[in-house]
Amino acid sequence: MTTHQDSFTDKPYPQEEYLQSGYLSCQGCGGSMIMRHALKALGPDTVCVIPASCWSIIAGNWPYSSLNIPIMHTAFETAGAAASGVRAALDLKGKPETHVLAFAGDGGTFDIGLQSLSGAAERNENIIYICYDNEAYMNTGIQRSSATPEMAWTTTTPATFPKVGPKKNIIQILTGHKIPYCATANVAWPMDLIAKVRRAAETKGTTFIHALSPCPPGWKISSEKSIEVARLATHTKVFPLYEVINGESYHINFEPKNLPVEAYLSMQGRFSHLSKADIAHIQQRVDYEWKILLQRSMMEPFHMNM
Amino acid sequence: MSDEKPITYHNLGEMPEYVISEASMLWNKTGTWRYLAPRYLTQTPPCNQQCPAGNDVEGFIRLMEKGAIAEAAQLIREENPFPAVCGRVCYHPCETGCNRTQFDDPVAIHSLERVAAEQPFPATPPETGRPDSGKTVAIIGSGPSGLTAAYHLARMGHQPTVYEALDEPGGLLRYGIPAYRLPRNILKAEVDHITSCGVKIICGKRAGVDISWSDLNKSDAVFITVGVHRNRRLEIPAENTAGILPGLGFLESVAGGTPPRLGQHVIVIGGGNTAIDSARCALRLGSDVSIYYHRSRDEMPAFEEEVNEALKEGVKIHFLTQPVQFLTDNQHLAGIQLRETRLGSPDESGRRRPEPVPGSEFDIPVNTIITAIGETADLDWLPPEISHENNRITINLFGQTSLEKVFAGGDAALTEHNVTTAIGSGKLAACAIDAFLHNQDFTGIMPRITIGETGAVSVSRYLNHGDAHKKQGGPGKVVSFEDLNLAYFRKSARQKITTLDFNNRSSSFEEVNNGLSGEVTVIEAKRCFHCGVCTDCDNCYMFCPDIAILKKGPGEEGYRINMDYCKGCGICVNECPRAAMIMEKEQ
Amino acid sequence: MKKVLMGNHAASWGAKLSRVRMIAAYPITPQTHIVEELSEMCSDGRLDAKFLKVESEHSAMASVIASETTGVRSFTASSSNGLALMHEMLHWAAGARLPIVMVNVNRALAPGWNIWADQGDSLAQRDTGWIQIYVEDNQEVLDSVIQGYRIAEQVNLPVMVCYDAFFLSHTYEPVDIPDQESVDSWLPSFEPDNFLDPENPKAYYGLVMPDNYMEMRYRLQQAHEAAKRVVSEVGNSFGNHFGRPYDLVETIHCDDAETVLITSSSATSPARLVVDKLRDAGRKIGLLKMRVFRPFPTEIVQEILGNKKTAIVIDRNCSWGKGGIFADEIKGAINNLSNRPMVYSFIAGLGGRGITPDLIEDIVKQVENSESPATSSEWIGLKPFN
Ligand SMILES: Cc1cc2nc3c(=O)[nH]c(=O)nc-3n(C[C@H](O)[C@H](O)[C@H](O)COP(=O)(O)OP(=O)(O)OC[C@H]3O[C@@H](n4cnc5c(N)ncnc54)[C@H](O)[C@@H]3O)c2cc1C
Ligand SMILES: Cc1ncc(C[n+]2csc(CCOP(=O)(O)OP(=O)(O)O)c2C)c(N)n1
Ligand code: SF4
Ligand code: SF4
Ligand code: SF4
Ligand SMILES: [Mg+2]
């Protein structure tokens, strides 16, 4: 029997592993889970490009590697370009079917790597780009990124002066490139994530998956709550699960339980300084964004398949 | 390159020139980071603990969910030879305890049990691996308690002989509970199965009358389960007048196929099961029926579902009225005088005591009255060495009487009077007698075989044969609703059973409740959370960030934790939907 | 085949004849013709390669690093601000030990915007680990790109071929374009041992801890040391095959010279005229053309300058706060010799200003009239103050 959560694909979890234990992620790291799931979706004929991020460390130090597929570590801002280069070379070598996966953090995607990602997306390079979004520069010790949520604490946005302004909407940026496939995903829904990575792999052109990746030290949660907090992100509509085809057609994959954002925020130390008014403000913003998403999806708001 | 050891280069020549890695990280045993460790632990589902018969409720539902109905039936019979009976007449405390109750509705456990029992009986009872012991056990009374003990004792290799005073075996299942609730053929099939397992039943032999205590005492052990069968008297004037029928006697004659003639209007005095069943029988024999009960609805000892059915069938119930005297006319019953009561302070049962309302007397003309205010046990024939008190045989925690080799159970020894408790006490006696026959100290065994903290004993755990004992939950704590991870469960309505049309009830003893139909059985079974028991749902396996949870090899169920790499994050335990894992300090 | 080509097209031809498969580049004056020509060649089928039109020089270098890592011969070209933007990735290419060849058209850095010749851009990349070749004419541009691949792939180091903006890039000169077959028979195809390969999964360029990092870097330095020999051998072999030999440096009349004039890139051509003229006038003067700057040919410089009286270094560059970079490097190279010349350092021609024979003659005169060099580099051709 499987009791995966309400996922739109309830297939058995693939058993082949392309990641081997011994890697250096913290307890409860969402990023390592996302890599594991993604590689299961892609299989062994995959080359992975990893820019500077926690994953530069997680993968293991020379002369070791915890991945059973070839990987190329690259500079922080170069995931898009490096993946393009690998793609070009593989095509030249007659290997167009080999998947090229760029696996980058939010800093490497939303901030410093946005330019090269945009370049690759604009050229519609045949690559799969997964951003594991832990909402800050974790590798360097929890500094804010443009993916950091509004009013969150980080080491560069102290509780006395927390992050100003909302989280950048990266999907909107990518859909602006009219790439064939964009999706959000969440570690709490591994089968959904796998289905999306598979779909990305089957799609020719640039595909982008924005995967929420809880980080226990960075979010100030205890490690066992990692999945739970991620799940709440979706159920509170803070991080809805949806796909965008050709930059135009939005599909919400999952009907959130519509819990109050407080349920999500109050679990995390990085939001512990928030006042009732702050929370109300965040709730408003979340409700508003959700409304926009609903409108974009042109979908009945309460279509339930539960 | 070796996976097990880190690589150290001592000289430049052996060192690769480029930043290219080929070795794995497997040497890096991240298990050393851990300060708490996860462990798979089967914990007790509340339903299992709450079932007085000690059914492996979760276990049989799990099988039914996979469509393995025959295996489910067999699993039940490892504990309880009466699933068809329990699936019909048990008042299902398991469902009261079901964690699903706090989510939407409890799982329809007893309906599922009934479906399981529809399976044809297997050729042999569940295997125990026990050789013949050559020991004999005399069992007095063939009610559910006696037959259950006999069944398990036979499985354990002993020779039980059941002595029954009445013509047919089954106790109150046969002569108390009417056929519209428990069809005769259903009961007979289960009793026959018990006899086919090596149980000898001798009917028409009343202990103390047809067979002496000293003869019975020749057996290696004795189990007394004579139930409570003496009708309690009202002790009011004219109680011996013809037309006044004792409840249990009335039911017995109905069950025996020789019902008495009743008047058009029948009054039943009492509020227990006997009263309700008597009323419903009288209704089916063509009379209008009114029940008079001296307390209010809340205090009625009859099972609520039965009361509801009786009301729906047209039985009228008058509360807070008590009989004052029977009215006679020329030695014939002419009616009854009643009076109103009000509730005073609680009695020793905790229920509020009815007090008469002065001057409230009134008469009702009627020529059939059934009295059903309770039954008492007939213990007069017992030898004096077997002590009893308050009309109950005195027993210790595991059913032993004041005589070492004599055990007692069921209604005759317990305060709780119902089928499933009787079955549980039969199991306890079987285990205790077996231990006694093998000269083992049962006090040490009892905790190990008790389901959960307060549940019945488990025969499969007692026998510790095969892997049945694994299925009865662990000795660990009982899983509460708060222990579950509800994210993984969806709301789904409890499947309803169908019942006999009311038009057909007043004239026939046809069974009122139908079971769940085939298709919905699996749907209902799938509602079970499987509290505390791993279902191989893959959550731990899938969510472990460190791939430290491995599936066991092909053909094997379950998972293994690779402690070399488990960082102790606790996600597996947190994401287990059903509390089948725990985090703990390592030794 | 002889053709009149501008320097930039000589570079494109060099890349084409080297059968590069992957080109990623971003346009910047004065490099644009290189990429325009190559994209032409790719689209009309003359060159079987992929031209990746990246959105920046940083990405250009990142993607050729990636394609080389995947085992495909790759090329790029840039200049000035573009090269500066690549800086991080230049380290990456060398640290990854990738035999990438790039052309850098030497151009001044902004501000103020200046698109003309100046070596400051590539010399600022001195410590990135690249082999740097400074070439004098368009023929050498073409020849050096082809040699560049042979050198690079032999020592696993990237090679930067540098030449002056406009003086070469936009100037037409007759260039002998070798046959493709002839190049093919001299330049082996690119068959690296290591490349990104799902059949043989390895991880590239990961974290290196202090216990190994230094050894890694030592190997990089050793590769540079070895490259000196390889550059000579390859230049020699190229000469045997194509009739135009090359080496780390070129010397003219140095053997009996007391004074050696030292130049690089296009400034060498006027210096040749000046040296010939002064020789005719009986002066013991020679010319040392510094062709390869990294690895620095220390041994050769020592040998040539060891017994000379005077060395005059003309730099079209300046390390701010210090002075002419070639001069400094040369001083460093000979510092430990017991017999060593006085080194005069001159800065000239920044931002596209001409280095004419007259200017060079003025420099020589100035040196002849001075007792000892100034403590810092002297600027030549400045407008007078008053
Ligand atoms: C009308 C009625 C309806 C009920 N409905 C339900 C119900 O729906 N659900 C439920 O759970 N419970 C119900 N009960 C209670 C339940 O039937 C009893 O609790 C249960 O049968 C007790 O089992 P037992 O084995 O202890 O005794 P019994 O079933 O009473 O069996 C005792 C047997 O011992 C025999 N016996 C007695 N004395 C001697 C002797 N001296 N020698 C030989 N044999 C002897 C009797 O004849 C009888 O067959 C009901 C009871 C009644 C009266
Ligand atoms: C050009 C450059 N700037 C800064 C850094 C330092 N750096 C390395 S990883 C990192 C943060 C990465 O953040 P993100 O992409 O969100 O990944 P995470 O570490 O959170 O997984 C930074 C700032 C760098 N390696 N390169
Ligand atoms: S810091 Fe956060 S993202 Fe990085 S390894 Fe640890 S848990 Fe994962
Ligand atoms: S949900 Fe299932 S296991 Fe849990 S109490 Fe109910 S029947 Fe038992
Ligand atoms: S999820 Fe994995 S690492 Fe975490 S406690 Fe469980 S087995 Fe250990
Ligand atoms: Mg991050």
C-alpha cells in the first residue's frame, strides 16, 4: 500500500539510487532529498552541473563523489552557461539523449546566476534546471538572497531589520522566457517532484523546476520537521504546486488545505520575531498571490480530487 | 578504489594531477553525527487493545485491504473462533477506541470481521506446532467463554470436554440472543468448526445434577463457565401468576422453537438486553410491546444499537416507571400496577437510583408480562472449596479459582457480561490452564501476552508460533491519535451496512443486519490507519535524506536502517503516518 | 593559399583549421570580426562546430570550460572588459587543466571608454594560469592559434593568443593559410583521457581540502615549467611542417649586442626597423621579442641578457603603482645573475597611441644619454607640461 500524500501521480518510488550515502548534508537537508529524487527521475544517462552552493560541499571532497553520475562543479553564477556548454558538447558527440541537469541553489538561480540562466532559457537550451530553494545563501552561513521570504531573519537581515520586500517570483521570470516547461515542486511531495522531473526530461528545450528545500539550520527548525514544514508551505499557499507550459498555460497541481500562514511561520525560528500584524501582512500577500495564480490557471478554485 | 577507507596520498607521484573524483563517499560514516537513533517498532493499535476478545484487528484489516479475506479469517481464528458471531452481536469496543473516530468515523471493524467470517472454514485450524499433551480439561458450560477455551486448549494439544446442561451448545448465543440477530446456522457453523478442531461437547449434562463434581475433578484441569441464567425476581405481589414469563425462559423457548402463546399486548419489565430482545421477539410473534424501565434512557444497560432498532420496529419504551404489583382476576393475570419514579443518588454501579414518586400509581390491563430485570448465576452445586462472592466465582487476574487446577470465566465470574469479554476470558483461561498443565508460572507470562497496556491476552503471542505474534502489535505503548501523522490520510465516509426492511420484521426472525457488500469491504478496510504497524508505505524510505533506509531484499517485507549513515535527523519517524517508528537514545 | 586577411580573420582561420567544435563568444570591439566570421563559417558549413551565442563573456568561458570538460575542442575570443569579466572563469579553466585556446585582442580598459591597443587587459590575467602568447603579425596570429591547441593539449593548460587592437585586428596583411590536410596531419584530434561521461561517471572540480590543494597547485606550476619546453618543441615542429618556426622568444642581433631592446606584440615591428638602422650606424644593439609571457622564459632571458650592458624594455601596459610589466618581469628574471644589464623601462602607446620607429629611436637616445635608469618606468610620448 502506498500512502504518498495527495499527489497527482501515485507511482511507486523508484528504487535505483544514483546518490550514495556518506555525503555531507546536514541532518534533514531538503537539498539532498531533491537531488536523490531528481536523479531517480532522470536515470544514469545524465550529466549534472553544480554551481557553488551547499551542494558543492554535499557531493563530497576530492577525490570522492557521492553521485553515480558524472558531475561538473562550476562557478556560482554559471549553471546556465555551463549546462549549455555540456549540452552543446554532448550534441556534438552524438549524444542528444543524455540529460543535462543544472542543479543550483536559490542564490545561484535568483541572484548571481540569473543572467546565465536567462541566457540559456532564452536560447531554449535543451537542459533541465532545478533550483533547490532553501531561501538563503546557506553554504556561506544563511545570508539573505532574493529568494528569502519577506520579513525572514537571516544573518544579513537580523530580526531587528528583517528581509525587506517579497520573495522574487522566479517562475514569472522564467515563464517570461516562454520556455516549454516550468514547475514548482516540494520535497514533501516526492512523487510529484519525480513526475515533474520526468516531464522536464521528456520535454525538449529548457525546463525549469523550482523546488522548495527546507534547511533545518537556516530556517531554525529541528531536523525532523523538515518535511512537515515544507508540506505546510504548500498547504498555506505560501508555496503552491503548479506547472506552466510554454510560459502560458498554468496548471495548479494540488489543492492546498488553505491553512493560515501562521501555521507555517510559527514552526520556524527565522520568523519568530514576527508580530501579529506582520503575519497578517504576509497572509494578505499570500492570498493575493494565490488569487493571481488561480486567475492564471483559469481553473475552478475548489476542484478537489481528494 | 576502496569505498571503506578514505584515501590518503603520501607522495606526489601517486596523487592524481587533476581535480577529478572517482572514489565514493561511502567511507564517510555519517552515522557518527547522530545523537538519537530511529528504530522500527510495532506499537499497539488502540482497536487491538480495546477488543476484549484480543482480536488482531489491525492485522485482519490489513489482509482484507489486500483482498486476502481467507487469510484475514484465519488470522482472526488464531485468537477467536467466533468471528461470525462477533461480527454480528459484539458491541465493538474496538470501534469506540478506533483512532479514526477523531478523524471522521471509526472503521467499521465489526462489519469487516463479519465479512471475513463468511469465508469457508479452512480444513485445519491455525497451526500451533503443539504435539498432543494427553491432558484432559473439563469445561462446564458451552457458552462463548467455554467454547473459546476449549478451542484453544484443543489447538494447544490438550483434550477438552465441554459439558452443557441444555440440548444444544452455544450458551446464550443459542438460547439468549435471538435468531434475527444471530442466525442459527451461523452459530452452528462456528460451533461445528470448534468441534472439528478436537473439542468434545456433551449436551444435556448438567454439572452437579447429571455429572458429579468428583467426576469432573478427575480431569487435569477444570474451567467453569456456566454463565448467568437464573431469572431475577421482582419480589412483588402475585409474581407466580400464569402469564408472567421470565425473560430468559421466554427467549429460550423461542430459541427452542416452542414459543408460548402471547396476548395481543405484551409488557416487558426491564432495560437490559434480555428485555429488549424479549420485546423484539414478542413483536415478531405478533404482539404490541411496551417496555417499562425504572430509570431513564441513559441508564439502560441494553446496547444502544439494539434499543434503537427496537424503537424503530415499534416497541414502545416507557422510562421512569416501576412495577408495584401484578393484578389478577380469578388467578389469571389481568394487568399490572406501575408507578412513576425519579432518579436519586447513584448506587454502587454508578447509575442514579430510582425513587418512587408517591401517589403516582396507575394500572394497565394486560395478559402477558415478561420480566427481564436481570439474571443470576446458579452456583449452588459448586463444592465449598471454590469460593464465590456476590454471585460471582472468585478468580485471580488470570482466571484461577481458589482451587489451583480450577479456573472460571465468562458471565459467571466477571462483572462485564458480553460475548467478547466472555471470549477473552476463555482465551485467558486456555493460556493459564496450558501454563498450569506445563507447570509454568503464568504471572511471568501474562505481561508478555497482554495486548497493549490493558488489553486481552493474545493466544498467538502466547504460543509464539510462526510470526503470528508479530502481528498483534508490539508490547509497546498504544498509539494515540496524536501520534499519527494525519497528512497522509484523507477523509472518507464509513461504509454503511444495509438492514432488513421494517415491513418484514414484525412477522419473521430473519436476520436484521446485512453485512458489508463485497465491493465496499475493501474500501472500508482501506480506511484503516494501521496505527503503530508498518504497512511498507515507503515514507521513511522515500524521505530519508541520507538514503539510510534500505528496502529489505526481494521477497522480504519492510526496511532496514543503515546505522553507518543515519544522521539521526528523525524525519523517518516524523513522517511515518502511523507511529511504527520511534527515535531513542542509543545504548 | 595566400590571402590578405585582417588579424581577426587570421584568428578565425586559425580556429577553423584547428577544427574547433565548440565556440562560445560574446562580441566586443575590436574582437567582433572573429566571431562574425566564425558564425558565418558555422552556418555555411565550412566549419562543423556549434556557435553558442552566450549572453556574456563570463558565460562564454563557463560554457567552453563545460564543453572542453565534455571532451570537445573549444574556442573563444574576447578583449578588454570582456576578458576582465571572464577573470573568475580564467582561473577555473586553468585550475581545471583544460586545453582551451582563446584569442584576446589587447584593448584598453574603461573608463574612459577606449577601444584601442593596450596590453593591460591580458596582463591583468597574468596569474590565472594561462599560457600567454603575444604575437606580432597576422600570420603569427593564425599560426599561434593552431600551435596553441597543440601546446595546450600536450600540457593541459589553456592558451591565450594576444594581439594588439587595430594594429593587427583590423589591419590587412598577406597571410599564408595552410591547407586543412596539412594542419590535420600536424595537429592531432582532441582525445582527452577524462571527460564527462555517463558510462564512466566522475566528478569534476569539486572541493579540495588543504591536505591536497597545495600539491594540486604545485602540479599546475610544474605544467607551466614543462610548457616552456613544449612551446619550443611545438614551434620548432611547426617550422618543420609549415616552414615558419616559432619559439618562446625571438632574438635579432643579440649575440654581440651591448644593448638589447625588448618588445612584444606589434611594437616589435617598428623596433626591428630601428635596430636595423642603428646596426647600420654601427651601434651594438639587438632586439628581443618576448613572444611567450606565461610561462615566463626566465632561463632564455637570463642567457640572452646575462652579459649585456643595457636592456631597454618598452611596455604598452602599466601595472598601476609599479610600472611596465614586461620590464618588471625581466628585472625579476635576471636579478640573481652576477653579470646583468641595467634595465630601462619605458611605457608607451597606451590606449592605441602609436609606437613609431621615431619614438623607439628617441628612447634609445635617451638611454644612451643617461647614467642609470630612473627608479620607476618612464612615460614616453606624453604631451609636454607647461
Ligand atoms: C438476551 C441476551 C442478549 C444478549 N445480547 C448480547 C449481545 O448482543 N452482545 C453481547 O456481547 N452480549 C450479549 N449478551 C450477553 C452474552 O450473551 C453473555 O455475556 C455471554 O453469552 C456469556 O457467555 P458465557 O460463556 O460466560 O455464558 P453463557 O453464554 O451464558 O453460557 C453458559 C452455558 O453454561 C450452561 N450451564 C449453566 N450451568 C451449567 C451446569 N451446571 N452444567 C452444565 N452447563 C451449565 C448454560 O446452559 C450455558 O449454555 C446477551 C445476553 C442476553 C441474555
Ligand atoms: C562569485 C562568487 N561569489 C560568492 C561565492 C560564495 N558563495 C558560495 S555558495 C554561496 C551561496 C549559495 O547560495 P545558494 O545558491 O542559495 O545555495 P545554498 O548554499 O543555499 O544551497 C556563496 C555566496 C562564490 N562561490 N562565488
Ligand atoms: S545548510 Fe541547509 S541546505 Fe545546506 S546542507 Fe545543510 S540543510 Fe542542506
Ligand atoms: S484506524 Fe485501524 S488500526 Fe487504528 S484504531 Fe482504527 S481500526 Fe485500529
Ligand atoms: S530519516 Fe534517515 S537519517 Fe534521518 S533518522 Fe531516519 S534513517 Fe536516520
Ligand atoms: Mg540557498
